[in-house]
Amino acid sequence: EMFAQVQLTYSLMAASILIGASTIWLACGVMSQDFQRNHIVLLASKPLARWEIWIGKWLGISFLNANLLVITGICIYGLLAFHARDLSPEEQKRLHASTLTSRASVKEAAPDVEREVEQLYARRIQDPDIATMDPAYVRSMLREEVQWMNQLVKPMHRRIWNLNAGIQAKGAPNALIQMRVKFYASLIENTKDQPTLWVVGDPNSPSKWEKELNLSPMLTHEWSVPASLIDENGNLHVECHNYTESSLVFKVEDGLEILIKDGDFTVNYFKCLLVLFAWMTLLAALGLWAATFTSLPVATFLILTLILIASSDQLFKSIVSEGTISTLEDSGDASWGYLDWILVPIFTGLYYFTETLRSVSPVESLITGRSISTIAMIKHLGFLCGLLSGLLAGWGIFIFERKELAK
């Protein structure tokens, strides 16, 4: 299982980086060299519109990328199947259950933090001392308290999840679903196994799944339970009893999820390649756009700068959450916020833009056995190939139409 995940990760990432770098270099080189050597003058003298020349180069590079991705994808898939033949039947079964599969993910609904904060605030301001404090500060403290309340499991306490998996998740009588769990110990230095008791299904039913597990914090754990534990309304009841001497933290976003088989690995693999192709199409449009008005070195440097900006999502996230571009470590106040009024909205827009770009992570979904939603994939393809690539193509053609060519 681990070998398959490593092979898929490194093979697909290496192929994507190499094809992406080649696409940028080819797109920039083709257009800039045509301008420098006046080949574009010869093309423009033909009965072709300038937009047809630009689109023709874009489609040609995209067609080349499609062929490279198909060949690479077939080779990676073939190597994976070849190595899987050496596994025992039991290992192959686990491999197809956890990695070479397509599973839908079901998580608990995110709690309404703001509603809980307002309810707590209405009760706390009855205290005269709190009533005189800054309301924004009190709400900030209550928001942090509510977030911990929704994630913390104290010693000798339990955490309950009620997940809506849907009636169709029950599947065949002997069908299985996978539970994926990740938690953190309240003490950072505490990395030893933590004794926990897990109860899945109706706790009053004799058919419930119950087992004591010693799990390590900060690691992802996965095991199978019968799909028949899902009730007639499509809900699954899960309990975790903390038998340790320290608190456990289950984050809302990745503390617990159930994975339900909903398709085939081959289809999921094809969707992954489609998303990668959309990225290559965008890089081709970006390279041609940059080379339309700059030289090859400048175009390459410009694209690398844009890629660096797009990969700075954590910086954008911190600025959005803090509401300022500069903070003091001691007090948390802004050390100088003279430009926050203009820079914070800009970084907020960049943050949501990069989040949209990362909304579909094909390689990560593939190696963890998660299905790539068809609707999400189509939206992502439309965003990359239709909106962004279309805007770059329109901008590049606009510049090309008005560019004076050498005689």
C-alpha cells in the first residue's frame, strides 16, 4: 500500500513538473523566437488572421501535452499493475481497498461557530466585569473557546459524531466502509500510543462495532467497519472514549471521516490526468501570453514570479485571518498598518483565488483513494481551461493584434 502511494505520488508529480516546465519553455520559446527571427512576419503574410496564429500555437502545444500525458499515464498505470502482481492475495485486497479504489468522503458538518459564540456572549455579559470589556475582544476569546469545545476530548470523556452517509452507502450485505481518524495529544511531547475505545453504530444495539485501539497522535489511522451499521436514515453513530490522562484533539476538518466506495480506480485515474491536462493548458496559455510582449528570459522570469505568488497561500491566509500585513509578536497588534486599507483586500482576493486553484487536488485524492467528484472536476476544468486560459488567450490575442511587426 505504502509503495503504491509513493510510486503514484512521485511518478505523477515528477511527470507534472517536467511536462509543466517543458510547456512553459516551449510556449515562451516558440512565440519569442518567432518574433526575434521575424518568422511571425512570414506567418502574418499568409491568409491567416493573427488570432488564428495565436490559437494555433496554443492548440498545438496542448495537443502535444495531451499525448505526453496519455503516454506517461499508461506507463505509470502499467508499472503499478506490474508491481502489484508480486503481492499476496491479502495484500492485494488491502491495496484495492485503500489506494487502488475510488471512495467518497463523508465528514461531520462544520459547527455554526458564530451562533454558539453569540449564545455564549449573551450569557457572559450578564457578568458586570465582562459587560465593561470590549465586545470584539470578548467575542474573539469566546470564538477560540468554542473551537476548542468542538475539538477537545478530556480524559475519561467521549466524543460523539453523527455522520450522514446516505442510505445508498449500506451497499451489499457484506459491504465495508473505511474509517479514517487523525488526532493530536494536548501535550506536544506526548507521542506515545493513546488507549481509546471506539463504538460504531447504535450503542444500544448488540450488532454495534466496538473495539479498543491504541493509536498514535499526529498520524492517520484507517480501519474497516461493516456498512450495515448505517441506520435506515443513512446516519452513522460514532463514539470515541478517551482513556488517557491527557486531552485529545480531533480537528473538525480532518479528525474523523468515513470513506465509501463509489467507483473504480481507473475512472478516478483518468479524472486525475484530465485535471493535470487542464493545468498544462493553462501554463501553455500563460507562456504564450507572456512571450507576446516580452523576450524569452523576461517571460520565463515573469511566469516563475506568478507561480511563486500562487504558491504563497499560507502567507495570504495569515494576512486575511489577522486583518493586517504586520503584527507585533508580543501584543498581536499591528506595528504599522498604514497600507492595510488597500493591501489587505488585495491579499484577500489573492487568497480566495489561490484557494479556488487548489480546490481540486488530483494527485492527493488519487493516492488516498478518494474519488474526484465529476461535478467538481468539470467546474475546475471550466475555471482553468475556460475562464483563466480564455482570459489569457484573449489578452494575448489583443496584444498580438496591435503589435507592430518588423517589415
